[in-house]
Amino acid sequence: MRRLGVLLLLLTLSEYVLAHNHHNITEIDTSVPFDAIIYTHMSLQTFLWGISFPIGMVLGLSKSKYHVPLQSVNVVLNYAGQWMGHHHGGRQFPATVHGIMARILFWTVLVQAGLGIFLKLHVLEKNVRKWVIPVHSVIGKAFPILGWTQMLFGVATALGYCRGGDLGQCLAHYIMGSAFIAYAVILVIMLNLGGHWLERIGCSQEMLDSSTIMVWGIVNTFTEHHGGAWSHKDMQHTMLGVLWWTGGMLGVFLSRKGKRSFVPAIIIIMTGWGMSAHEQALMISSKIHALFGYALIAAGVLRLVEICFVLNDQATPHGIIRVFQHLPPYLLVLGGTLFMSATDEELRNVDNLGIDHVSYALFDFSLSFLIYLIITFLVHLYLSTGANSTSPVPPNAVEEGYAKIPSTSRRRTSRTESEEGAEVYELTEQDDDEDATKIGHEDEVDWIGRQGPSRLNGVRI
């Protein structure tokens, strides 16, 4: 009943929270400073949507007991942050896409909280619950994407970017930059969690990559030119689309039947080369675009080395991730961060402030580290919390001196191995003693020469 009361209170206050007088503002005066309330709004919402809500989502996926408490706190703080965004002084803003998205998020969070409360009440379990669970799951998994989108809208609104004729370039940079970061997220997830799934469906990572690149290229080919005379940028962007769909088709063909392929990495290298040579109006813009291109080239080269030489054309072994394999996704994050910060408006503003490309690039490098930290931390959190918190048996258990205890020695022999959970091993002494006698299965040895399932010198783990 307490949760229902909170939900009703939120509904009652919804119009008050969303009420916002824009004071008939039509343009953003960037000379007016922000006040403390809007700074608090920015900081709080960035923390919630960039870190805390994703952590809560991961805890829900791992079925952790901390999922509900954390998300409950996040919901309350989110509405407090939204209230601040509508009741601040200092710089004022007209109606923008950031405000529209705020309303969408308000009702999305409210619906998600209501669904969560319904699930916790355990009512109508036979008829309604089975439909609520997948809806709650889909909305929850969309939170990082919704939050990322709203944060980009917030930056553009706060600084007065992406208005009028600059909207098209903003969309191109923010969408493509976000796509590179999303690609890195997928690579990290597949590196840690996707091996069994790929093996089960008989597909390689390059098949998925090539298919996505091909579709993206087809869309890009027919959407870069919007009529009128062709500029060199229109031609370059259109030809990048052609490169992607032709290369994607080759990658799909070479990656059939679960084979690894060089094509996605080569496409990334070629895209990076094109971007590094992309002519720009400002020197700082040319240098930042060049850095973006170099990051993509490095990511593609290292991906080739990983596939061809580190893994020898094989899939990543289950449970074994080499440090080298983190380099390609990190460089994709770096490339995406650089590209999103390389619009003409952003770089004109930076140039007017007297900031050189080195300082600006170092800021982007730092931001890319934070983004990759969040990505890898969330994956680690999923693997180590809730239902996944049980310590698995080390993959090289036998080599380390552990021997599997036969099923006849278990107390509950009627249960299947999957019901028992992880296999049971005992710690044995590795020795070349010729008197050792094998017992049970082939990898089990009775080092004291006594057969039978009952052994006293072993330690169950």
C-alpha cells in the first residue's frame, strides 16, 4: 500500500513538476550564466541516467536484491532533478527537444515504476503478470539509450547548439558518434557474455557486424544528399555509404557458417582514413577529425591483429579474455567521443575561447576513459551480482590440481547435474607417483591408492 501511495503522489504532482514557463523565450542567450539550481539539475541527472539507472538495470538483469531499492531511490531523485530543470533562474531556454524528451522520460519512468510495483505485489499472476514482465524488462533495458539521448539533447540545449541550419550536422555527428560507442558496447558484451550464444546459433561476430554495416551503408547512401549542388562533403559521405554496403555484403559472404572475417575491421580502417583526410574550415576542426580518423584506423588494425593472430581465426575461448582484446572497443569509444565533439558549432566555440586542439583532445580522451569504465564496470557488475555471484569452477581446474568428484559420491544422486549447479571438484595433490590408481572417471585419481567414492584427503570446493 505504501508503494501505491507513492505512485498516486507522483501522479498528483506530475503537472506541477512538468509545469514550466518559458517566458516567451525564442533564442538562448549564452552570455547569461547558469545558476546553482540548473548546475545541480545537470549534475544530478547526468549521474542518474549515466550511472545509477544503468546500475539498477544491471542489478535487475542479474536478479539482485538491490535492484528495487536502488531504482526506487533513482526514481525519486529523477523527479527532484526534473523539478529543478523547470524551476531555475539564470539562463533561460525556449521549448526544445530536450524539454519534449523530459516529458517522455517523466511518463516512461512513471509507467516503469508502476509496473515494478505491480510485480512486487504478486497479484494477478496467472493472467496479467506474464504480460507485464516482458514490458517491464524492455523498458528497463531501454533506460541507458533514453538517458544517453537525453544527455546529448541537454548539452545541445545548454550551449545553444543544433538550431536552424546546424541541425543536420549535429544529427550526423551525434548519431554516428553514438553508433561507434554502441558498437564498442556490443563488442564488450559479446566478449564477456556472447560466446555461448554465438556458438549456439552458429554465427560469428563478423557476420553480425557485416550485416549491420551493410544496412547502415544502404541508408547512408541515399540520405546524405538533400538536393541542390553536390558538395565535397556530400560526395564523401555518400561514398562512405557505398563503401559500407559493398564491404558489408562481402563480409556477410565471407562470414557464413560461423567463420571469422577481416572485412569489418578493414571497413573501419578505410572509414578512419577517409575521416582523417576530411577537409574542414577551421584548423582545429581538421585536427580533431584527423584524431578521430586515427582512432578508427588503430581500432581496425588492432581488431585485425586480434582476429588473425591473437585468436588465430577462432572464437574467443570461454572465460578467457586477453588484455589486448579491450583495445579495439576502447578505441571505438574514443573515436565516437571525438566525432561527437567535432561539429562546426562546437569547434567554433572552442576556437573562440582560445582552446587549442591538444587541450580539447585531452578532454575527449578523458571522457572516453570514463565512458569505457562505465561500460566495463556494468558488465563486471552483471557477472558478479545476484544470480551470477556464485564463484564458478576455474576453467583449468584439473590442471591446477582439482579432480571432479563422481556423481556417485553426491548425497542427492537423483538430481541432475544442471540442478546441482556448478560441478563439484576436490583439491588433490599433483604427483607423478606410479602407484596412483584412477577411480571413477578418467580424470580422477586416488593418490593414496584407495578406491571408492569416499576420500579423506580431498577438499570440496
